[in-house]
Amino acid sequence: MPNQHARTPDAPVDGASGRIRISVDAMGGDRGPQAVVAGMAAAAAELSDIDFILHGPEPELARLVAGHRGLAERTRLRHCEGVVTMQDKPSQVVRNGAGTSMWSAIESVREREATVAVSCGNTGALMAVSMIRLRKLPGVNRPAIACLWPSRGTGRFNVMLDVGADIRADAEDLLQYALMGAAYARNGLGLTRPRVGLLNVGTEEHKGRAELREAQDRIAAMTETGGFDYVGFVEGSDLPSADVDVIVTDGFTGNVALKTGEGTARLIGEFLREALTSSLPARLGALLAGRALGRLRARIDPRRVNGGVFLGLNGTVVKSHGAADATGVAAALRLAHALAKSGYQDRLAARVASAALSGQDGARQETAHGASP
Amino acid sequence: MPNQHARTPDAPVDGASGRIRISVDAMGGDRGPQAVVAGMAAAAAELSDIDFILHGPEPELARLVAGHRGLAERTRLRHCEGVVTMQDKPSQVVRNGAGTSMWSAIESVREREATVAVSCGNTGALMAVSMIRLRKLPGVNRPAIACLWPSRGTGRFNVMLDVGADIRADAEDLLQYALMGAAYARNGLGLTRPRVGLLNVGTEEHKGRAELREAQDRIAAMTETGGFDYVGFVEGSDLPSADVDVIVTDGFTGNVALKTGEGTARLIGEFLREALTSSLPARLGALLAGRALGRLRARIDPRRVNGGVFLGLNGTVVKSHGAADATGVAAALRLAHALAKSGYQDRLAARVASAALSGQDGARQETAHGASP
């Protein structure tokens, strides 16, 4: 196939049928294909226009899918024997991974059979396969992984990126993360003009590493072209802030912050459970407050915001937690569905490419591309 | 005074009287000297052997101290007019700060009138003044700030460092942080052989930045000399783990992680309050479970573990949160008291100096210094 990565972003393949088709890697998660198929069933029950292409060993998958009423009609199976494990090194998978379910799931997006791919597998391998098969968007140096973060704001979620695609990021990379994160917030969260902040150890202008001060200047100069506002440096305590929508950082810091936040939420959840079973009055109280506590649990449950999105590629990939259960997989599929439906990928491509072209002069030509929200 | 920073660590000045004397900066916190003096009164009510030297404007402080019964008898006032604000740059304070309450509070430790200094003021300025007045311990390149982190373990707290003394750390610095953190855990938390982990984006050997892999090898080679165990790479989700006591990282990552954890705890606290006031049954339930919920609140209250400790200097300095109220100040004073009482500073000096001397050959001569727990 000549000229394979110069394919221009056109209408999503599903446009005609009105159906949203998601490519799903059944294998490689800690809980096996049962959890993935159960998550698909949950998402299908909720979203009437979602269909699946499911990649993995056909006999086993056919049996699992048949266990959920109505799921087989909405699922195409794509047989593959190979499985990428959590121990496989990305470089090995790139060389030898062509027969795996992960590779096959990405291939469906490359071939535009599906709009978005979802996998619970090895993050490094998934990023490596996505990079070589989907290729980077024109103008992007480093792709990034974006996650959602519970927020006090009306949007209920903030976006943070990069949370682990790469452990390094220079000022130029951070600028691109700002552009990609703003596009994601516009399309994934429906925000007209997202507010972008840069993660640092203090909000004062003179603080932090040199590349952060350089990135600050470049991001501030790009607000018109990128269609966002820049709110300055933010701190770790601002991740749930109502005053920012997109938090930009390097993948090392972002990964530590994400896992620290998740670990803290899990710890407090355990302490809460202990407290509410520690005495008879506490148990009675917990019973009475049961519905309110259930809503709280759902609000802070990391599984509910499950799904890192790979940004900066010719195609959208959602990485679900390796340990995701059916609830977690369903959340990742809902996110994939929302992104596919918004046409996010095509708008992102247009915006990043034209921002890269316009450079720092802030030329407005990209608004003519129809990259408005 | 000749040879001022070669003073050898001898017995704490308070040894003879059996009293623990803490030097307190009354000014520079967000809530002013009222909160500081109220915190002193709370600590004094609990700790019968604590005394204070209080630095700030004498007339105002005398009035505030007189408002708490019995506090005046245990407090010496040290008049100073100047105040370091949160906006002052560290370099300015080093040049012009000699008349400030912060400077004076550090001076009391330098003169060995007090064992530990406590301040709610500007962190950067406090570190800069501490560096030039107390000087670094022999063998230390970069001092660090250590914080306590709620843990699942029996110790109830883990130590993390650096959380913001410096935004850079190379492999040698990370090794020194491991030694200093282990000494702190031994003396501040009473652990015989602390388990040290290195913060990274994954636990696999090949992950992370090059300096982390180098630091890993050097820390692993120093376990005998340093009197600790090395447990390998840990992730953000492991900060409350029962399988590690001391988490080593650079000051940028550590600061983001600390503030992310605090911010997450605060967010969940707000969500919990909302949930428990959202309906009549929830309110009744909260009433019944009131005592258990109160214990939970105390357990996750960031004010309770208030106090970053500056490690690697000839003298101990506890940095309280700028926004600390009386509860927060009291927690910082309790921590200062515990460290003074353990003779921690003198043991740390002996251990770090001899680890630096012994280098990587793992010579055991330092155990002859009596640096055992």
C-alpha cells in the first residue's frame, strides 16, 4: 500500500451507518478475556450504537461472547493466537508481535475498520505498536498519554498529560502536549475554550526547571492559535482544581502524580471501610448513609475514570488499566465511544498540524480548517 | 568565632536539664503569630518537658503568650522586627534577612540554645538561611526535605524525601537521600532496619531515567554501611505501602507527589462531607458513625503529619505548612520534640559522614562510631 501514512483525516468510517465501531484487544489484561467481554456487554447495554471487533483466540472468545445475550450480533471476532504479556519488552513486541491480539487491534484502526482501539495490555508495548503502525501526526515529536482526573469543577474531570508515554519532555514537547490536551478537552469533555496549566513545584514565575519556564513562554504565545487559555503554573494540589482543565507535564512526573492520586484514593477508601465497620453504631450509620456513601464510592472509584488516551497518532488508542475488571473495561469503552462520536481524532489532526505550521507567529489560518469546537 | 562549622556533634544542649528546647519562628505563616502561639500552648499541654524560644515582635508575642495559662513560664521571647514574607526571594533573604524572626530562630540552633527550629515561613528562604547559617553536614552535597506519609504499615507513616529542597538530584544525591532518610526513619520512627525504595514509573529494572538506574546500583551497594534494606523501585501507588519505609526521589517529583496526595485527600474529604449531608438518612447515619468518622478524619488530616524536616545540615529544622493552624503547628512541634529527644541529629551526622568516608567499598568502620539504632 503506497503512501500509507499520508492518509488525510476524512469523515469517520462509521459515519454512513451511524454506528460506532470499537476495536478491542481481548488479551493481555491481568483478568483475562472474561473481564473484557463482560465490560463489552455492560457498555453495549448502555450504548445502543456501539459495535465491536474483538481480537484474540476465536474459540474461547466465541464461547465468552455467547454468554452475554445480544452481544454476538454486535461483535466481529478476529482470530489471533499470540498474546503480549506484561513482561514483554516493547522492542521485542515491535519485532515479533505481528500475530498478537494487541497488534491486530491496532491494525483495525489503521485500516479504518474501527475508529478507536482499546487494550488492557502492556502500556509500553501498546504505545510502541501504536507508534509504528499508526505513525505520529504531522508536527508531533512525542505522543502522550492523557488521563482524566476527578475535579471540583462543573466539568467533573480535568485532563492531565503526559502520564507515561515518555519519561522526557522538552519545552517543545510540553507545548505540543498543551495543544493536544486542549483539543482532547474540547472534544472529549465538550469545553469550548479549555484552560491549560503547566505543572510545577510552585506557582511563582521564577520557580522550577529551565525547560518549564521556556515552555511557559511558548504556551502563552500559542493561546490564540490553539484555542485555549493559559492559566500559568499549577501545583500537585491543583490537579482537581476548578480553575484549570488541562494539566501539562512530562511523562515521569505525570505518571508518579497519577499513581500517587490513585494510591491515596484507594488508601482512604480502605480507611473509610475500616472506620464504618469498627463498631455497631458505625455499622448502623453506614447502613443509613448507604446510598450517599455508594455515590461517594463511585465518585472516587479509579475504575470509573479508567482509560488513558494516546494522543498525537493517526488514530485513537485507549489504554485501560491492566487490572481493570468489567466495570473498568466498560468505562474505557464508554470513553472510546465518546471520542469516536465527537470526531475528535480528525479535529486534533487538523489543529496540531496547523499549529505546527504556523509556528510561533500565531497565524490564524488554522481556524479556516474548521478546527473550531 | 574560628572554625565555626567544624563543631563536632556532642550531646544535645538540653541533656543536663532533661528539658527539650525548641526554637520557634512566630512570623511568616499565613495565619500569623496567633496560630503559632496557640499551637505551642497545645504542644505544651501534652509534652511536659518542652520549652520554647519564640522569635518575633516582643510586645505582640508577650500579649499572645500571656493569653495561654502557664505558657509564659516555658517561653523565652527573642525580639526581632523583621519578617520574611512568602513573596521574598531566598537570595534576598540571605543578603538582608539578619534581622528577621526566621533568621533568629535558626540562629538559636546554631548557637545550640535549642535543639530544633520550627517555622511556618517561606520554604525556599528557610532552606537558604538554614544552609548558610547551619552549613551542610560533612559529606552531603544537597540537603533534602523529608515528609511523613500515611501508611498501611505498622509504623503508620512512611518517609519520603526530597519533597522540595532542590529540583535536581543526581545518582550521588539520591544515595545520600537514602542514607539520610534511613537515619531519620530509625530515629524519628524507631525502625531498626528501614526498608528503602526508589521512586520510578515502574518496578521493572529497565524502567526510568538513567540516573535512577545508576542510583539503584549505588544504593544497593550501601545497605550494610547504611544499616538499611533496599527494596528496589517503587511507584506512586506504593507511597502508603507497608513494604517500604523510606521513599527516595528528587525534589521536583517528590514535591508534586506530596501535593498531589494532599490535594486528593482534601478532595475526598470534601466529597465525603457532601455525601454525608446530602439527605436526611445520610445525616442520621453520619451522626451514628460520628466517632468512627472522626477517627478517620484525624487519620487522613494533612495537618496531623504537618512538618517537613530539613536533613543534611548541622542542626534540625522543621518546616511547617504556611497555612498551618494551631493543630498543624502543634503537630510540627511534636515532631520537633520527638527528633530532639531521639538525639537524631547527632546520629545522622556520624552516619552520613562515615558513609561518605567509606565510599562504595562498604567498609564497616562506621559501626564503631556507635551509630547503631
